[in-house]
Amino acid sequence: MTVGVSVLLDFFGVQSLEHHRADLWEELLERAIVVGNLTMLQIASHQFPGVIHQESQGKPGGATAFALLAESHISVHTWPEKAKIVIDVFTCGSESGLTSLIDYLKAQVPHTTMTITRILRGEKE
Amino acid sequence: MTVGVSVLLDFFGVQSLEHHRADLWEELLERAIVVGNLTMLQIASHQFPGVIHQESQGKPGGATAFALLAESHISVHTWPEKAKIVIDVFTCGSESGLTSLIDYLKAQVPHTTMTITRILRGEKE
């Protein structure tokens, strides 16, 4: 018997600088949680300062956001200099809610390609 | 080029009720972050109320804890009625720090068996 499922979403080609802002991610997570029929306990985020080096080409720093849910959590980390965003959804909520949540996140993040990895948790003994 | 690594730890047979307390997990995460040479940004936790039903046999509710790091995050979810604890470590920090952190967590959680899954993030494009 599992305790839930981890869904790891890796987005590539996220050139939109807005999607590397922590305040946007707080808003998107709040909406995603409603879409997924989940219950928010706490939300936190952090905007990293921009670093001027060759790779980042003057882009802002990345963002991190985290939502603690009654049904587990969602985390977001972004790397504007690599145009990548990585989202983890860990839930023991309903499968239909999870599908809606993932569809919402995919629609909200402008990207070129992405990967999804699903891992059942607490399964073996 | 990856952006970091997710290490998913699933602990089974965690009978110690103390290890299903949110306040203990805040302490353990603060120490683990020092051991792993990581930098804490924020920490949050939640204790779920105990539910009296056949499966839980009067045990307390589970705990959730989350540490937002400069190098990504650590999350903990516990299920006392199933004697299971699931920890996610997502880091773009050093490999030696990660090994020390995982060794510390394994030593701190009394368990019968466990599984570790490592997944490189943001790798494909």
C-alpha cells in the first residue's frame, strides 16, 4: 500500500522571465491547488538575487516556491539562466485532482519540451 | 547539464511515535542542513490531528515538515498508522554534503527497511 505519488515535472526552454519570479509562483500555486481540489496549509517563496556572469547574461536570479498541503506538497525551483523550471508534486489526494493540477501547470508554464516522472511512494516493505 | 538531484527516501517500520512529531522534524531538519553544509532560508511544519479509527489504533496524526534551502529543499511526511516516513531531498549542492545529509537522516530515523531513489533533474532537453 502506497502513501502517495511523487510527480516530477522538468520544464525546458522557459524563456519568459516572468515565470522566474517568486511572486508569480505564489499566485500560480494558489490557483493550482484550487484546480487540484487540494487544501493549502502554508505557502512560502524566495527570489534569488540576479548574478551577473556570462551564463546568466544579466537575467534575474531564480525563484523557489513551496506549498505545504493537507495532502502533501508542491515545490517549484527555477533557473532563468538555463531557462529551466523543476516542479515536484507529492500528493495522497485523488488521481483526478492530480491530473487537473498537472494539466494546469503545463498550461501555465510556456516551455519548449518537458519530462514527467511518476514514482509511487512508501510502496515496498 | 542537470540543475540538481532529487533523492527520495522511503522509510518503513518507523514505530517510534516521537518520529511522527512535527517539532522533532523541525529540529532534525535544522541539524541535517548543517551536516549537509546547506543554507536554510525558511522552515515550516504541521502536525495533523490524530484520527481514531481501526488502522491508527489511537496513534497521533502524522507530521509534515519542509525546509526551503538556498540549494533547493527537503520535505518530510509521516504516517504513524502505517509506520512510514517519506523524505525528499532536492539539492544543487555538493555531492559530499548530500551523502552526509542522507547518512544523517538514515541514522536519525529508526526503521526496519528503506528505499532510496535518485533522479537527476533538468537533464534532458
